[in-house]
Amino acid sequence: QVQLVESGGGLVQPGGSLRLSCAASGNIRSIYNMGWYRQAPGNQRELVAAITSGGSTYYAASVKGRFTISRDDAKNTVYLQMNSLKPEDTAVYYCNADIVVLAGPESDYWGQGTQVTVSS
């Protein structure tokens, strides 16, 4: 079984910074694409940033230049550094990863979500 555990959310003032972490654990053989999604009340879940196993990155236009995604494969962990935060960044942030388990197929896994609130 595989688990993704997120941490690092919280309350921050506009212009502030937060760093989210997501650690994968379990019977993992390989991790391919990893990403962060977010969902605000009344909105659909949207892709914020993604990173491939080769290190290529993607950012939504709304966060480009402010957020940075990175990964540490030795720790099976993906990070999201969020700077210059705005109230519209307020949402539940979810980690996602494409993982191949030992003696099993590639599957899509999700974390439980961590709340990020940007407010003065």
C-alpha cells in the first residue's frame, strides 16, 4: 500500500511564503510524475505545478514566477515553495504522484490535502 502525506499548510499574510511537502511511503518501486493541485470552495480542482522524473516542470499561469516545485527522489518527496502569496491562493492543496509499486502496476495516488489560507 502507498501513502502520500502532506505537510506545511497554514495561515499566512498576503505577500508571505509557505513550503509544502509531500512524502510518499510504502512498497514503492518507482515514482514518475509528481504534482500539486488545489481546490478552493465552489471551484474545481486545478493543477498548480508538476514535475517529471527527469526534472521538467510545469506551472499554471496564475502561479508562474511565484511558486517553485522540486523533488528529492532519495526521500520520495515533492515540495512546493510558495512565495508572494495572494488571497486567491487560498485553497486545499493536494499532492499527486504516479507510482509503480513492487510487483504491481503504475497507479495514481493522492494525499489527504493541506489547507493554505492567505489572509490579513
